[in-house]
Amino acid sequence: MRDALAALRGQPWRELLRPVPVDLLRLVAAVSVVVGTLWWGFIGFALFMLVLGGSMIPRTLRTPAPLDVAYCTTLLLGAWAAMLDWYVAVSWLDVVVHAAMTGLVGAIGYAALERVGLFGDGMTRAGVVVVGSALATTLALLWEMGEWFGHTVLDDRIQVGYEDTLGDLAAGLLGAVVAALLLAVSRPSPGGRR
């Protein structure tokens, strides 16, 4: 824990405050909070605040731009698709977004754990696949529980159901494994080669 705090203290904060092109997506997320609140009230506010907060994580971790763009774009697409009922209009879209988002959340989550020094000197590629897949799948499960809670307690327009949940989890597991495999092969091998 001390190593993690020392790493955060040593971050060059000016570099974190310097604008980067993908910050435009974060600006879209901030505007979405306002629009979502005006259109859908508390549910829109809560969803888009999650998107805005989530979009800040790769910025803080200084993840590579392609991962940052893919993550933020998928977050925004997923949230707007839910609010505009695109998942109802396009039946396969929900499964695709769940697969992509679970994989991307797993990659960002793994980067966060790595950043705070949880893995020490590193991890084997097989370890990256196992930890990355397990992390992403666990987060997907928590998301589905959150959807159920939202439907049951907050607003019954939040779409849930047995088949929907199982389909989302299966797609999420597939996305988690694919992302973890890609993450593992992008790592240097123990001999130092990619």
C-alpha cells in the first residue's frame, strides 16, 4: 500500500492536467450528464455520472491513447444506447456492447492494479490471462447485479431478465477472455521480447 501511495505522490500532476485529444470524449461525457439529467432525471444523471467517472480512469492511469479512445467511446455508446432504447431496436447490440465493454473494463482494471504495484515485478502471460479474465468477469457480474438493483428499486424501465442477464454475462466472459489474451500477448516475455 505504501508503494502505491508513493507512486501516486510521484506522479507529475502537470502532465495529468495537460489536455489530450481523447479529452473531447470526456467533454462529451460531461455534457451527457447535463442532457441525461434534463431528459431522464435521476436515472440519466446516475448513468452519465458513472460514464464521466469511468472515463477519467484511463486519463489518470495514462493508458495508451487507442485503449483510452476505445474505452471512452464504448462507455458513451453503451450509455446512450440504453437511454435511447437502441438495445430494444437492435437486438444484437446489447451483446456486442457487453462483450466490448467487459473486455475494455478488464484491461483498464488490470492496468490500475498493475499501476498500484499489486503484481510486484510482473506476471507471466498466463497469469495476465487468468487475472484479467477473472477481474473483467467479476466486474461484469457486479454490473448485472447493479442492473437488477436499478430495475427492482429505482426504475422498472431498466431492462433486465433471465435471458438478458445470461446473454450479457456470456458475452462479457467472451470479451474478458479476448481482452485478457490481447493484454497478455502485448506484454514483454520473460526474456524481454514482445
